[in-house]
Amino acid sequence: MKLSKQSLIIATTLPLVFGVLILYNFISAINILRPVAPSTSMIYNQLYVIGVFLILAFAVYWCIMMYLIYLLQENLLVLDKSLDKAADVGAKHLSESKNLLNQVISILKRYELTQ
């Protein structure tokens, strides 16, 4: 199954949008807990940094994976073209070898008939 460029773009951006929404909800949750829970207020900055770096790491990972899928598809197209070309060359060689074998057989038949 080959993915079109449009579906690859959608598959790249849609999880990133959901990731930003999850990050927004995470930050709003720790903002709600900050005044209420004193333990959360002590690690608020760390939680904020962890959330931001987590979404950035996910974004980089996801974009790299989508790019690798795109490259795999392009390589498959190149491989298919090369295999088609090799198959054509192989078929040409087979037909030439068949012609040569037919010539050899006809020469052998003529040789047998003369003796």
C-alpha cells in the first residue's frame, strides 16, 4: 500500500496536533494543582520542562518516522523500475539464447542429414 503525499502529511501533522493538545491539558492540570498541592508547586518547573521536552521529542521522533516511510516508498518505486528493467534485459537474453539454441539444433540436424 502506497501512501500519498497528502496522507503522509496528515499522518505527520495530526498526531502532532494531538500531542500539543495533550501538552496543553497537562500544563493546565499542573497549573490547577500548583496552588492546591504544595508538592506540585515544588516541582512545577520540572514538570513544565518535562512536558515540553516530551512533546518536542515525540514531534522529532514522529517526523523522522514519517520521513523514513516516505523514503522507503520512494526506494520501492526505484527498485520496481530497476527490477522491471532487469526483467526486460533477462527476457531479451533468454530470447537470444533460444534463437542461438535453435540455430545450433538446425546445424546439428543438417550435419546428421549429410552423414
